[in-house]
Amino acid sequence: MLWSTILLGLSFSLSVQGDVTKDRDERLKTAVVLDTPTTGASTTPDGRAFLKLARVDGTTGSQIVEVVGDDQTLVSYPNDDWNSWNASTDSAADSEKKYVSANAQRVGPDGNLWVVDSGDLHGFSNSSKLISFNLTTNEVQRIYYLGDVTTRNGSINDVRFNGKYAYLTEYTIGSIIVLDLETGDARMVLREHKSTVASMPLSAEGHLLRAQSTGEFEFIHADQEEVSPDGKYFYYQPGNGYMSRIETKYLNDALKNDTTADLLPNYVEPFSLTPSTGGSAIDAEGNIYYSDGDRQEIRILAPNGTTTLLVRDERLLWVDAIWLDTNQRLWLCASQLNRSNRFLQPNNQSNTIEKPIYVYNIDVGHSPPRLDHA
Ligand SMILES: *[C@@H]1O[C@H](CO)[C@@H](O)[C@H](O)[C@H]1NC(C)=O
Ligand SMILES: *[C@@H]1O[C@H](CO)[C@@H](O)[C@H](O)[C@H]1NC(C)=O
Ligand SMILES: *[C@@H]1O[C@H](CO)[C@@H](O)[C@H](O)[C@H]1NC(C)=O
Ligand SMILES: *[C@@H]1O[C@H](CO)[C@@H](O)[C@H](O)[C@H]1NC(C)=O
Ligand SMILES: *[C@@H]1O[C@H](CO)[C@@H](O)[C@H](O)[C@H]1NC(C)=O
Ligand SMILES: *[C@@H]1O[C@H](CO)[C@@H](O)[C@H](O)[C@H]1NC(C)=O
Ligand SMILES: *[C@@H]1O[C@H](CO)[C@@H](O)[C@H](O)[C@H]1NC(C)=O
Ligand SMILES: CC(=O)N[C@H]1CO[C@H](CO)[C@@H](O)[C@@H]1O
């Protein structure tokens, strides 16, 4: 009885929004089709597209690629050498100039391609790094080595920009790294704070996830992050959700001021009861788009905290990092990560990823913020 009332109410409110009740929504357009799971796309205003390939399906090969030409050839970016890491043969020096474990990539407000390399925590101290590539010359512009800042036990996850500052989420300890892009000074803050630590494991398609290697529940600490278009707020959350925010002035000050760093927990504000998610993006009006991996949805979180549904579609299987391009389209990589070798599958069978892998676009009628985006 209660259920039918709720369902009637739901179907009424959803039908107002048109076609979102369908399992398939024709607003999704296929952007890229590929054979390897991808956990993030980014583009330049002149139409270059880059992907982070997640080798969670047992394949090996490049981690960062450019999608080139009408036949969508995936070309190692910036070259094969950067993509040639081999843990059993390469040296510490190699770990400083190859992707060891790239986790995110995005085109920054300066037009460079920025790559977050989580590195290899214990083996290679300088492998944890943030790299910027100049997309005109396709050469390294700068590398920020973060192994000391992460105390080598913390894995950097993603990055966002705010003028001369960058903020990186760190997901194995649970913390935020504040980085001064000019000086290279960096500091780990909010370490093991309740806002950076996951209280529940990741979840997708209705299942809590366990690591394939250990069989233990997989907790991903600080993961998704956004900066408001005016630079005032930093939004962040662990992979299982529960978004917080903090004014960036405190983060920036904490880089140099020990007292402020100690006081940061006092400035953290709860923001939204978000679910377990793969990724997010923000637009110029401050709306945050995030995926719901259990429900195959993309939702919109407005600056006032109100959440609405953008799209629900059975093909949106673990949409990881989301990108908003200058043509007002979201890039949604349906990575199927929960079906991958990273997570324990029923009977520890090998991955159940269904190929090919799709990257979709959907029009949202909003542009990206200049602060964070080319
Ligand atoms: C790494 O190098 C070893 C030794 O040459 C080789 O057997 C292995 O296939 C290489 N691994 C990858 C991923 O290329
Ligand atoms: C890490 O890189 C920095 C900067 O290049 C260098 O000074 C330092 O010696 C490196 N550390 C290790 C352990 O190799
Ligand atoms: C990239 O390289 C070009 C050519 O050298 C240069 O004009 C441009 O300023 C560089 N971009 C950045 C962000 O420094
Ligand atoms: C980081 O891990 C190393 C072992 O690799 C350990 O010796 C050290 O105490 C840890 N540091 C912190 C700050 O947790
Ligand atoms: C699952 O199988 C892999 C080998 O395929 C093994 O390395 C791993 O330890 C197994 N995990 C569990 C929880 O048994
Ligand atoms: C550091 O911050 C505290 C408050 O967070 C402030 O009282 C103090 O003056 C600051 N110190 C400096 C050197 O700016
Ligand atoms: C919050 O913002 C949304 C989206 O802009 C708007 O529709 C809604 O009316 C606002 N709600 C409140 C309580 O201000
Ligand atoms: C690890 C895990 O839970 N994988 C599941 C992801 O969802 C699909 C569809 O429900 C399942 O088949 C996988 O077992």
C-alpha cells in the first residue's frame, strides 16, 4: 500500500520530466567506442580528446591516450615511453618520468593536460606525481613530486584548480593535498578527518564491493572534488559519498599556517547526502553532476543543495570521472569498474565486463567554469 503510493508519486513526478523513466534515454549519444575500460575523458576547446584507460580487464598497455581521427585510433599520450612502465624491470629514475599508476587526467584552465599519477606507494618514492603536458608542444611542462607530502602511504586520486592553487584528493589514508602551483609547496590536510574517510565500502549495481586481491571490503577515501566557479568553496567526498565543503581560503592559508591547518576541521560543512559514485563535474553556474553507480543515474546537485535527476539509463554502468566540454556536453565513461578484476566477482571469477566500452555525451545546456577548465 505504502509502496504503491510512493510509486504513484514517483511516476507522476518523473513523467513531468519526460523520458527519464525509460531504461534507455535517447539524449545519450555515443562519443567513443573502445575495447578497454576508460575512467575519464577530457577535451580541449578545439576538439582534441584524451582518455584515461583503466587496465582492470586484464589487458596491458597505455594508460593515457589521445583519440585521433575519424576512426578513433587511441594513441599513447604524450608518447609510448611515458606509457611503458614495467614494475619488474624499471628503475626509480624511470618512475619519475613514466606513468606508474595514472588515476586521472584533465585539461586545466591553462590548456595543459594534467595527469595525476598515484604511483607505487612503497617501491618508488617519487612515482607519486602531478604532471602537466603542454598540448601545443606535447612536452612536459612541469612535474610536482608528491611522494613526501603523501607520506608515501597516501595515493593521490584527482585534481582541481583554483588560480595558483591545486587541490588533490588522496584516497588510501583519506586527506586533501593543497598545492601551490607556483612554488611547488604542498601540504596534506584534513588527514583521516571524517569528511575524507569513507564510512562505507564502494557500491555499484546494488552490491558492496570487495577487493579482488584480499576479499576485504573496498573503502575509497577522499575521491570526488570540485571547486565552485567563484573559487569560494571546495567540495569533496569519499568514494561512497556524503559530500562536504570548506571555504578555499582556509585550505590556501593552511598551506603556510600550522594553526589554520589544525583548525580546518572546524570549517568543514556537511553539504549533501550523495551516494557511492564514480565521478563528478561542475558547471559555470556551480551545479555539480555526479553518477550514482547503484542506480545508473546522473544527478545534478545545485549550489543550494537541491538534487535533481538528469538522466537514468541502464547503459550508465559505473560512470567514472565526468567531463563537461565547451559545447555544453557531459562526457560519461561507462567503465563497468564493479565488473572488473579490481573487485572480487562471484566465486572469484575473472572480470565480467561486457565489451565494447562506451563513452556517452549528453547535452546539459551549461558551460564549464573558466576557473578549472580550458
Ligand atoms: C615487464 O618485463 C618483464 C621482463 O622483461 C616481462 O616479462 C613482462 O612481460 C613485462 N611486463 C609488461 C607489462 O610489459
Ligand atoms: C625525488 O625527486 C626530487 C626532485 O627531483 C629529488 O630531489 C629527490 O632526490 C628524489 N627522491 C628520491 C628518493 O629519489
Ligand atoms: C605551451 O607552449 C607554447 C609554445 O611554446 C607556449 O606559447 C605556451 O605558453 C605554453 N603553455 C603554457 C600553459 O605554458
Ligand atoms: C608510511 O609507510 C611507511 C612504510 O612504507 C611507514 O614506515 C611509515 O610509518 C608510514 N608513515 C605514515 C606517516 O603513516
Ligand atoms: C582471486 O583470485 C586471484 C587470482 O585469480 C587471487 O590472486 C586472489 O587472491 C583471489 N582472491 C580471493 C579473495 O580469494
Ligand atoms: C595563522 O592563522 C591563525 C588563525 O588561523 C592566525 O591567528 C594567525 O595570525 C596566522 N599566522 C600568521 C603568521 O599569519
Ligand atoms: C535551489 O536551486 C534549484 C536549482 O536552481 C531551484 O530549482 C530551487 O528552487 C532552489 N531551492 C531553494 C529552496 O532555493
Ligand atoms: C563485484 C561486483 O559486485 N560485481 C557485480 C557488478 O554488478 C553486476 C550486475 O549486477 C554483477 O554481475 C557483478 O557481479
